[in-house]
Amino acid sequence: MPQKVLRPPDQRMPPAINIIALANFAASLSTRALDPVLPHVADDFGITIATAASFVAVFAFTFAIVQPVLGAAADLFGKARLMIVCLVLLGIASILGALSTSFSMLFASRILAGIASGGVFPVALGLVSDLVAPDKRQVAIGRTLAGSMTGNLLGASFSGVIGDFLGWRGVLALIGVLVIVASVAVAAGFRGAALKRAPRTNLSALRHGYHTIFTNPNAFCYAAVFIEGCCVLGLFPYLASFLFELGETSLSIAGLVIAGFALGGLFYTLTVSRFLPRLGVKGMMIAGGSMVGLQLAVIAFGPSWKVQGISLLFMGWAFYSIHGCLQVFASELSVEARATAMSLHSFFFFMGQTVGPIAYGFGILHVGKTPTLLTSACIITALGFACARLLRQRRPEDAAARPDVQP
């Protein structure tokens, strides 16, 4: 009976969390949308699949490189305002990509999309951390991730279906319109939401925040998310081509397989509140890293598309089991520059996604697909154990005693 009395307050979240989830959903629609249709993009422009994968790399690189600037801007001028502006820019960038008449034009549109997307998801995490206390933060982040995962799921699965009928241009055009419509809804939602004010921030506080962030031993989480991005997300541009090698040339099939990862991530958001008390943070990171490594090993041997889809589903749950923990560690590095801390988190994560496709391409070309994926599987498995050993949770009394940590 006491547990039933206490449970509702523990699970109660500010209404603004739903608005933030909507913003994440809209921004995530385009993240994996080009992956299933890359073979057709390559055919249209007469380029190799490795060159077409550069669209993914440049999106990730620009997303990463603007993070220090956007994080500071969010702390100085307001997180919600920056999110809305970036959503509008993301919609415009997607529409411009659909109208591209050359490889260079599409390349430029993905640069703009990367910049715009960089002002949504990491800033959203900072806003969630402002609204929710540390003891409930991982569950709150999980709920906002549900918006992101749903966007990834629909973006990947429907882009394959739409690509079969309207081509890759139709995919980008439709996503652009949807994102702009969503930006209007998010703006209206924030106008009526009671947002708590974040800690007051100025340039001096930001400088101190950077010092606080990088002198914290838990800043190891930045290296960890870089490795995650490289080993896991760096693989995605090649999944459709792996299926093509098996004779599965339908873009819809490729979209469904890639969507399995997002579906697994969505399952994580629904189960994190149950698994976390049982496994603990260390257990989540070890289990997550180990399961991701196992699924990479399965894909390395080229099973049927159905088996790969199931593997991607398990990989999605496992990936976010470790990644969700790392997000919480990053959110606690500095309160006075929280958006900066979360943007640095995304900087390293997306730099990993920039390096990942290049590293996979080099490995597949020179040593082959199977050895490359098995090496990645070993690295990500070891990462789970390293994170469990090196990252330290603060006790509530420790957080209360430090001015740079939110009690």
C-alpha cells in the first residue's frame, strides 16, 4: 500500500514534457529518412553508395560542430525560443533538399538541416533537466526520447514506402512540410505552458560552466557517446546496401529494417522505469553495451532481412539503455550551463556519427564487412563495462552541497 501511495507523485511530469517530446518528434523525422533511399540518391547523381553516405556524415558533422555555439545561445537567450526557430529552419532545409538539382545543392541542404536539427534535441534535453529533478530525470528523458524514437521510426519506415512511390525527393518534401507544421504547434504549446526559469546565465557563468564540466571526472561520458555514435550509428548508411547484396532491393524493406532500431528505442522509453530499479545504472550500461555488441555480430554474418530487423530492434533497446544513462550523467555536469553541457554531449555523439561512416567504409573496403562489424561489436561491449566502472553517481547529499549541481 505505501508503494501505491508514493508511486503517482514519482511518475508525475510537467505538462511541458509533452511539448518537448513533440519538438523531438518533428526534428527526428529527417534524421534517418535518407538512409533507406541512399541507393536511389546514388543512382540519380551517379555516385557511389559510400559517397552518398557522406550526406549522413555531413548532417552529423554540422549537427556536432554547432553545438558549443547553440548550447551557449540557448543558455543565454532561451531554450524554447531557439528550438522553435531551429524547427522552422529544419523544415525549410528539407524542402530545399527536395528541390536540389545537383549533388552539391543536396549536400548544402543537409548542412543546413544538420545545423537546424542541432538546435532542437540537445536543447530539449537541457530544458527537461531544468524542469525535472535528478532522481526522476532518466524517466523524464525517456519520455521525451519517445517523441524522438517515434520520429525516427516513422521517418525511416515511411521514407522507404514513400521512396518507392515518390522517390527520395518526395520523402524530403513531405518531411519539410510536416516539420514546419509541427513548429507552429510547438510554438503554440510553449506559449500556454508554465515553464520554470532556468538558472540565470551570463558569459562569466558560461566560462565557469565549461571549467566545471571538463574538470568533472564524469566528463568521460563525452568520450563514451563518441564511441557509441561511431560504432552504432555509423553503421546505418550501409544497412540498405547490405540488404541489396542479399537481393532485397525494395526500399520499403530497408526502411522497415532500419525502423527496427527506433522501435527498440521506443520500447526502451516504455520500460526504463521498470528495468532501472532492477538493474541499476551500472547494470543498464553493461547490459546495453553487451547486447549491442551481440546484435552487431549477428548483422556481421549477413542473415535475412527479417533477422536483421529483429536484431535492430534489440539493438535499439540496448543502445538507449546505455545512452540514456550517459545523458543523465551529462545533464548533471553543470546546472548553470546545462544546455552547454548537453550540447557538448551531442557534439561528441554526432562527431562519432561523422567519423563512423568513414571508418566503416574504410574497414569494409580494406578488411571486409564481417571483420569490421565484429571489431565494432567488441569495442561497444567493452564500452559498457568501462562506463560502469568509471562513471560515478552522486549521492543526493553531495549534489545539495555543490553549487554547480541541482539538488
